Amino acid sequence: MTSILEKNNGLDKVSATDVRRRYAEFSNIVHANDRPIEITLNGKADLIVMKPSFYNALMDVLEDYDDQLRIFKLLTEKQDEHSILFDDVFSDEERGEFAEMSIDDLLNQ
């Protein structure tokens, strides 16, 4: 019996027809793999399947990333509250008000 799995550089592939005809074999292949498998329909990607433990690990990574991103945004917002905007400092620059001032003088405004 030949394997229904088509090895690929990206995701390994299997046709929807083979999944329907040989589900038990397909299920064993999915559970034995540590990466997702693409199901094709008429030669085009239709679904990506993976074993539950892989999915749960992937979701954990995404949730950790989301948490880190939220923390980064909060820290950035907090930092912005104490920052002086460039446009605010140099808004009157065209009139020459600050032309003769040093950076230290500008920052002490």
C-alpha cells in the first residue's frame, strides 16, 4: 500500500479524495506528524489539519505573543505620556523663535 501523503518542501499534502477513501490512514499520518498537513481539493489548498497537541502548542505561542505585544503597547503608551512631541517643540520654528536656542534650552522649555 502506498502512502497517501505527498512530501513537499512546504507542507506535506494529501488530496481530499484520499482523505475520504482512507480516513484511518490519514488520521494516523496526522497524529504521527509534528507539523500541519494540507488537504487539497482539485489540486488547490483547501484545508490545513494538525494534531490537537500541535494546535494547542501553537495557540499557547500565539497567546504569549499577544500578551507580550499588549505589554509593549502599554509601556509605549506610558512612555509617550512623558514624552514631548517633536511637532510641539518645533511648531513655531518657521517664525525663528527657536533658531538661536541650543538643544538643551529647547528641552528645558
